[in-house]
Amino acid sequence: MKNIDLTPLIEAFIALISAVFTLFVLPELTRLLKRKLSAEQMSSLREWVKIAVAAAEQLYGSKTGQQKKEYVVSFLLSKGIVFDVDEVTALIESEVYKLTAEK
């Protein structure tokens, strides 16, 4: 009886599994991780906006909304927070709405 060398077959199987993992599983894991980080970053951004809006309302009570918004944006930048302007504008408006609703 002849001995059959299965090494090439096993190597091909491992290569196939590695390719499938690299092409399908790894990108999905990366997307999930990015979503989780984005959610954590968004939560942190919301908290900083809340703090900045409250401070702007306290400091510039009678000033225009634009001056308060500039304060909030400069406050976030001073903290080293990188953000999308449209996203932060929406968060600011949301926090202002909450503050006025509480009064």
C-alpha cells in the first residue's frame, strides 16, 4: 500500500480558509469595531457639546446665538475634539432646545 502525502491538500485548505477570513470576516470585524468606536466618540462629543452649550448660555446669556455657537466650536477645538461642523451644529441645536424646554 502506498502512503499518500496529504500535505499539499492541507496547505491548500489552510490557504483557502485564510483567504475567506481575509476577504469576508476581517472586513466585517473592522466595520463593527469602527461603529463601536464611532458610537463612543459620538457619546463623548454629545457630552462636551452639552457642557459647552451650558457654559455659553451662562457666559453669553443675552448675546446672539451665533456668538454662543462660536464659543461652543472654539471650546470643542480647544479640547482637541475633531468633528463634522454639520453634526456639531445639529448637536448644539438639540442641546439649546433641551435647555429652553427645561426653562
